[in-house]
Amino acid sequence: MEQKNIVATIYLKNGQAVRGIEDHTPLADVIELAKLYNDNGIDKIIIFDLSDDDEEHERNIHTIKNINRNVEIKTCAGGNINRLEDIKKFIYAGCLQVIVNGSKPESMALAAEASKRFGKDRILVSVTNVDFIFKHQDEMADTFHEVLILNKAVLDAVEGMTDVPHVVYLNDADYDEILSILSRKNVRGIAGSLINNPKTDIMEMKSQLSASGIKMDNFEPNLKWSDLKKNSDGMVPVIVQDYRTDEVLMLAYMNEEAFDTTINIGKMTYYSRSRNELWTKGLTSGHIQYVKSLTADCDYDTILAKVSQIGAACHTGNQSCFFNEIVKKEYVEKNPQKVLGDVYNIILDRRENPKEGSYTNLLLEKGLDNILKKVGEENTEIIIAAKNTDHEHLKYEISDYIYHLMVLMAEKDITWEEITQEQYDSMIAELQTLPEKIQKIIDDKERLQWFASKQVNAKDIFFIGRGIDYAISMEGSLKMKEISYIHSEAYAAGELKHGTISLIEDGTLVVAIATQESLLEKTVSNVKEVKARGAKVLAIAAEDCTAIEDVADEVVYLPKVNHLFTASYDVLPMQLFAYYIAVERGCDVDKPRNLAKSVTVE
């Protein structure tokens, strides 16, 4: 049986969570709500954008980005989708899937285009009746990953028309109805008000369903209680860490019942030796510990628990129980992340607990404009220091700048975690654009084809580049030799004068790779050197490296991309170039000569 999902729904209005499509009564903080779903056993979150205009739509998109920064579970989004660009926005906001509205006549054509572009696994459709499915029965399986059935009354009819898996929305439903619906072959999950209710114990529901034979994504331990070594009291100590920061929070003990309960409900449960009773952390205080992982040590006599801690771990109100210092040897912290985090926390403490004579408090008291003025001044000091040769002074100015920047972060309630997450999100978004940029290169292939037709009689081809461009040029040279049988070599452009330049003569073809703006001036100089000796130059350059156009015979421009992903698609024009030369020479590109199907490397 396929795993079934428990799906929560968030309705967004003006960037806030509201009760439903029609009821726009605000709920709790949307990020905290998403975190709760993330921790308490929900498998996926569906987010409906209820915006009325573009401004509100962008506000909701921003909220969706923040949701995805704070949860690990899958999300999908829908609402206000009228064109392919709207689907892209949800995907670039971090959503795994996008929902089109089956009540709109244009949705099928849009979904078909999106499915072709992004893959059908990313496209869902919501329906309240069978009209959409009836009209498009033949297209459903090739277009959609799931159907969201918003009206359970049409479930039987939908199942009679399509085998595409579906998620069924339930309002008030008892356990027997939930079990009955999830037992259906094509039902992949359930959603609805019952699931959205924060008081619903999702892990308990999943445990009950598992016991009834429904396959759920809940904890299935690799070790049994009997595998662990118990102390003289028949218990095992548990060290508890925050899963995000690795901070040690507390030490407690488990007996067998606590162990089993923890796994069944997904909340840390211990045995109190002082009260001689089982206790689930946070049931009275609200400071729940949601289980992220349980790991036994090498001797099987201690458990390490990584948890999502809600509130404070310690009964004193401290985040960690470990705050009573016994001895401490002073040392200089070397971990830059820890250093930055510690300084930032001190700034936050000054904000909440002002200290007389504190420069940080002086900055904060003077307000945002003064902080911005200081950030600007320190930025200028960095530029001046960088122009000088005194690196120690530059280090000082950079440190000063980072401090003032953190004061600004504290003033605007921006954390380091958000900054690093932004970098991660940026890279993910960049990766998602690669297929589109690769397609753009393919669509512009005529220029490469034309230039290749002029070079079919080439006897030698040299590929040059600097840094990562040199590594890319080696792949280009390899492909040229492999399928066109023309002698080709790749050289580091900075080493041309060490003999390589003497191989360049009138008419020699040189392919110059120039995708790094910082090295463009030097690469242009290298191209001038080979041109002075009569070379024909094909340049492959990033779209912001236009200076190479003045010295090369032909330039193929590439869409700009994060430098970390340069090699992912910069090789494509060289592969195409090699392909077109090979075809012009009459070579069988599908069956290169003397190329083994498998290679043994010794």
C-alpha cells in the first residue's frame, strides 16, 4: 500500500493566515502556525493565496517564501494563477507543487504547459465538481500529479473517471470515516478543518491509522527497547539537543513506556524519577519538544535526542538546563558562525536590557537613521582601507562594519538564520532557472551552427580560459576530439606565453571562454595576443562580459548565472559547437569511433 498523507491547509489574506476561503478572520501568526504543522506530524502544507490584486499577491508570495524558510515539510500553493509566470512565482518561492483551479476554463491549457515545463509531479488541480475531470479525462494522467477534491460528495464520481491520486477535503469527520476514505486505492491523503485544528493530535491519529493497516509516515524505530542497555533502575539517560543549533538543552530518563510513547506521539516523553510517573514534556507548560531524531550511542546505553524545542527547555525559564558554570578556562572562540551569533545575541541583550555607557545602546537609542548613517560611513572606510596595502587596517574596518550591520539587523529584527536561509533560497531559485537558461542557449544555436560551418577544415583547435573557465575549456576540447576527430587542446590562458602561443598561426581556431567578469580584462588581453598571430576566435562569454566583442570574430553570449553553477551549463555551447562541426564533416556523432561503451581506469 502507498503511504498516505495528512495535509494541512493555510489560507492567506494580506500576508496573514485566515480561517478559510470565505471567512477571513485572522488566525495565529502564520509562521508559527506553519512551524507547528511542521513539527506535529503533518506531511504537507497546502497554501491558498486569496489575494484580490497584484500588490496583495506579492505580499502573499513573500509570506510563502518565509513559510518555506521555516519548515522542512513539502508545501504546495494555489490561487490567483492566470499565466505560467504565476506558477513560476510559487515554485521560486520554494513550493514543491502548484495548484491550478479546475473551475477556470483556461486551467487545462495552462496546466498542460506547466506540466511540460516543470514536470507533472509539480502540478495539481483542485475541483469541487466533476465537470473539469469529465471534460479532460484523457489528459488527466499526463498532466496532474494529484487532484484536490474540495467536496467529498463527488469522490465516488471522480474515482470513476480518473486514476490520478487525490487528496480529499473533510470538515467534520470521525475516525471511521477517515479510515474508510484513506483505505481507498486512489486516495493519497486527507485535508480539512479537522487537520488544520492545532488541537488535533496528528501523530496519535497516524499511530491509530497505522495500527488499522494504513501506511503512514510515522516513526518506525530501527532499534527496539530491548536493544538498549538499561541502568540499575531499568532506564536509559537521554541527552536532548536543539536540532537547529545543536545546543544541549537537558538530560532526562526514559523507561520502556516513555520510549514507546515518544515514538508513537512524536513528542519527547520521559519518566520522572522524583514523581515516579510518565511525563510528556510541555503538556502543562506548552514547552513541547517535537522529536526530530533519536540516536543511540556506541554502547547502546544513552540516547541522543534532537528536538524542535517550543519555548524554554528548563523549568527555570532558561533555554537550556545547563547554565550553572562550574569552571571555565578562557579561550578565544574560533568558529566564525559562533562568534557572529554570540555578538548578535549580545546586541539583542543590550536592546532588551540597556546598559549604561553602552555604545550599542547609544546607537539603538538614536534610531534607524543614525544606524544607517554609521553603516554607510563604515562601508566607505572599508573602500578606503581596501585601496591601501595595510591588510590589518582593512580587517579592522570590515569587523567594524559587520558590528554596525548587526546593530541594523537587531533594529529590524533580522537574524543570521534568515540571512543564511536567504542565501540558500537564492541558490535554489538559481538552480530552478537553469533549464530555462539552457533552453535559451539551445534556441540561439544558429550562430554556433553558422560559425561551425566555416571551421570544418580546421586542423587544430585551441580552447583557452582562466580559473573555472579553463576547467570548462578542457571539457570543450575533449568533446571536439571525441566526435569530430580534430586535434584540440585546452590551455590555461594565463600560461599562453610559456610556449603555447607559438602554436598559433594564421587561421588557427581559438575558442575563448570568458564567463567571469573579474577576469575579463585579462582574458581579453589573451584574445588580443592570439589575434595578433592570425587566429580566428570564437568567444563564449557571460552576457555582462561584452568587452570581448571588440576582439573576437564571433561571440556567443550566455545568460548570467551564479558563479557556483557556471560549469553546469557553460559547456553546452561547446558541446553544440563540436556537434555541428562533426555533422559538417560527415561524422557519425551517435557512434564515435574507437570509443568504448565502458572504460576501465587503472
